[in-house]
Amino acid sequence: MRRGRRSGCARAGPVAADFTWFHGPRTRAQGAATAIRLATLSDGGPSGAFFEDDGVIPR
């Protein structure tokens, strides 16, 4: 991996969007929050894990 790049996987959960026929309990903004948080992490942030609203999903 190149220096300065981070990798991670974000779980949005069931989001009310067109592909769920708008039957999810979460808004699109709530579903995007984790991905936005990961995209804006500093260089020293966590990497190589699965993330959701409360942080890292335990393996």
C-alpha cells in the first residue's frame, strides 16, 4: 500500500432509498455518515477494518 492511503469498509445499514423501495429505517444522510467520516480521516486514523456508526465492527 502506498504511504498516506488508508483502506476500510463502511456498513451503511438498511437505508430508505430507491433500491429498497424506500423501506429502510435510516435516511440516506445517516447511511452516508460512516463513509464520510472514513473519507475525511487524518493520516493517523484507523485502516484495514470494517466500520459502522459506533466505530470498528468487531471480528
